[in-house]
Amino acid sequence: MFLNEKVLNNLMKQAYKTDGLVIAQNEDNWVYIAGRFWEAEIKREYIPKQTLANIIALAGELPEPGERFRSDKQGNQYEMEMLMSIDVKPYTMGPLTITNTLQIGTAGTVQRYLQDTDTGMLYLLNEAFISLREGSIDGKHGEYAPSDPFYSKSGVIWQNNICRMTATFRHDEENKKTLEALKGVDLTPSTPEDME
């Protein structure tokens, strides 16, 4: 799967310790996993054994098809009539280019700029989410590379035939001025052809 297993495990642990790790399995056997600012879903048969073991180590179980729960130190709280999968409909704009430009916040959080090359608009995304999408592709089992990122007002999506992930853009007043000032400045990575 294109998700980086080590980064995914770290994000799952962080979610478990804070707001709770959401885990669901829909009727089509996609497993949905979510934290506060991210969500992923993977076809059940393609979940790597270690990732499945990490989920079970935190939650103690995998929900049955049609079930969803929030898992934290207090246990698993079943949730009814909540999302069981990623809604891909809002992610229609793009694609975005992942730039090489980073911003480090006062608390040391590393954010990366993503840019819509058609509009010049810039968006900030936590570097952990960029790293999350840098796993390996299992071509032997029919997996293909993820799409370029598409986006909505609130975040970005990467997907392929076995996996999807979304992440929320950084939205705050502190960064709003910087994003406005840089709007239209080309931050896309240079290619060797650009240097000629």
C-alpha cells in the first residue's frame, strides 16, 4: 500500500492517546481509520500484516463489517450513523504540486507548501501527512501508484485502487498572511529543463 506503515502507526498511536482512533469497516470490506486531521481507508485484503497487528494492538479488535468505534485508553466506544468511508466527492480541485518549500512553526511543527499551478494558490500541510503517502507500491498484487493530490476547501486526497488518504490543510490566522503574500509566487520544484 502506498501509505508509509511506520508513519501510519505513529499517527494511529497519537490519535489513540488524544481524541481517540476511529476505526470502521464498511460493507465493501474497506477498513476506515481516522485521527483528528487525517483519515485513511484500505481494502481489507491489502492491509499489511504489521499494520493490522498495530490496529489490533491499540483497539484490541477490528470492527465487523458495518461497525465503527472510537478507541482510546478507556476502551472502544461504538458509534452509530457516522462515516464509514472517505467521501471523495468534495475533492474536485487540482491537482496540487508538492513543493520543496517548508515552514517551521514556533512549536517546531514542519509544514509543507502545496501549490495549485493553475491558480497560484498555496496550502500548508503537516509534513507528517506528506510522509504518510510515501510508502511502497505493491505492484505484484495489482496496486498502482497513487494519483496526484486533489483538494477541497479543507484538505487534500491521494488515492489508488486499494487505498485512500485525506489530510486537513493548516488553517489559522498566523499563516493566512503568509499564504496571501506568497499567492502567485511559483514555488513548484525546478526541473533540469527549467535550468536551461
